Amino acid sequence: MRRRDLLVFLVVALGGAWLVAAPLWLGVTSSTGLTGAFMMLTPTLAVLAVRAVDHRAPAREWARDTGLTFGPRPGRTGALLVAAWFGTALLSAVAVAVSAALGLLELDLEGFSLVAGALGGSVPLDVETVVLLQLVSAVLVAPLVNSVLAFGEEWGWRGWLLPRLAERGTGFALLVSGVVWGVWHAPLTLRGYNYPNLGPWAAPLFVGTCVLLGLLLGWLRLRSGSVWPAVVGHGAFNAVAGLPMLLGSAAAPPNLVVAGITGLVGWLLMGVLAAVLLRRWPVAAG
């Protein structure tokens, strides 16, 4: 990997994220959701920027090297894609269950008071139906829908960056790409995104989440030789990360620092799963 390519990638990805988020910081908009959606395109723009200044590889070879194909074993890639789709939902459900069992999350599975309070009678459906529809969508529909924007990130982080960092070792690549990914979120997380009670301290906490989730997404990428399982896994994660807010109690709102897949319980589960996968099925670039 040439240093110039890495520099171009980081400047466009990280600088582009701050450029997109500038209206949020300047008070022009208050929409973190819309800002985040446009930010997710900047890693892909970074890949294209590198390609624009480096035409050494033929287009077909470049597409394969950045994970756009289904890899050398399409059957394995398909299986990993399905595992990422449904396994992520299962992991999030386990994180909620463990959080509740440890007394870190109070569930309300009868009145769904958090959702009921948020709705405030604004929809012509009972809260149980709303929650059921949300759960079905989060597992069956949202991962695919979310994958459209997730590709914008994954082609950059796992498609381009991870394999190039892996020239210095797989462990190094997984760790550093996860840190870069977490830092890239700073325009949002410095404003408390994902952990609203923490304010700017949400930024370093979410770096940890990105490193651990990045181990799993990176394993999917290197195991398959394709970016698509990581894309679907990322889309699925975004779909189910809010499960504590869907099932939690208004009497004791979830503390997302500890509960659920993005909290410390999730860190533990993702770390254990990553260790098992990397030990049972070691991966390397190339």
C-alpha cells in the first residue's frame, strides 16, 4: 500500500465527514439522522478518490480487490451473508437478555411504555402492534434497506482500508481500521450521538464499539473475500441496535452505556464472538 493512497483515503473520508456535518455544527440544521446518512457516503467517495489518482490496477482486478465480487467461494459468501443478516439480530437479542438478567436493563414487555410514550397516541394502532411491526421490520426488512447506505461505509472501511492495512498483519488491520472507523463518527458522537447522556464523551466510547464490531465485520470481509457480508452485517446492526429502546421501561429508561449491543454488555459479547471466530477460522488478506 502506498502512503499517498492512504493519505488520500483518510483526507477524503475523515475530512468529508466533517464537511458534511458542518451545517449541524453551525446550527443550520439539527438533523443528525440526515447528516449521518450523507456522512455514510464519504468512505466510498474516498475509495473513488484513490482510484482517480491511481489507475495501476485494471478495473476488474480493482473491483475484486476492494470486495465488490462475491469472492473466490460464492457459496461461502452467501452463507456468511445470511449469518450476518440474522446472526446480528440474535446477538442484539442476547445482549438485551443478558443486560436484563444482570439488572442493567428494565424491560416492559406488557405495556412497552417507552414506545407508548414516544407515540403519544399519534398512530391509529395499539402499541403492541407497533412494536411487533418494528421487530419484524428490524429483522426481515431493515437490514436490506440499511445496506444501501451501509455500503457507503463498508466499501471504504472493509472493502478498501482493511485489506491494505492487513499487509502489516491481520490483527493490526482489524484494530486500526476499527479505530479509524470510530474516529470518523466524531462529528456526530462529539455531540452525544448514540449515548446522549454522555455529551462529547460519547465519542471515545463509540470508538470501542466500532473496534469490537469491526472485528466481526472485518472477519466477514476477510473470510469471504467479499465486502457484501460486512455490508449486510452493518445494515443489520443499525436495524437492531435500538432494541433496548423498543423493549425498555419508561420508569427506568435504558442506560445505553452498559445495556444492549452498543453498551458494555454488547462489547463483551462481540469480543467473545470475535475471539471464537478468529481462533476457529483464522483469516488473512489475500
